[in-house]
Amino acid sequence: MQFTLNSLESLARLCNNFPSLDAHFADNASMMRRKGIFPYEYLTDFSRLNETSLPPREEFYSMLTNEHIT
């Protein structure tokens, strides 16, 4: 159970053998294996979950790291 002490991102990085993923998403398989981005600070209430488009790029700012997405 030692592996459960690691983050999901670090565990996924250790697993590099995903034949089904590679077969179906050959051009984008590397993007499918990494952690995505999420505008946590933008999600201030449940109504935001009903939006049908992505928020503006400025909303992808992390107060934790004081960085915008690149």
C-alpha cells in the first residue's frame, strides 16, 4: 500500500504502458497521460458547472502558485 502515499499525477507518470490509449489517441496520447488544468478559483458556485463554454483565459489563474496558464 506504499503507492497510495503518492499523488495520482506521480503514479500516472510511472505508468507509461497504455496500449489502448496509444492505439486510439496516437497523436494526443501524451496529453492524455498528464494532469489537465482546471480553473479552481473560477468555480465559486454550482451555477458555473452549468456553463457550456470554457471561461476566459484570465480565469485560469492560480492563487496558490500566483501563475496564469501558458
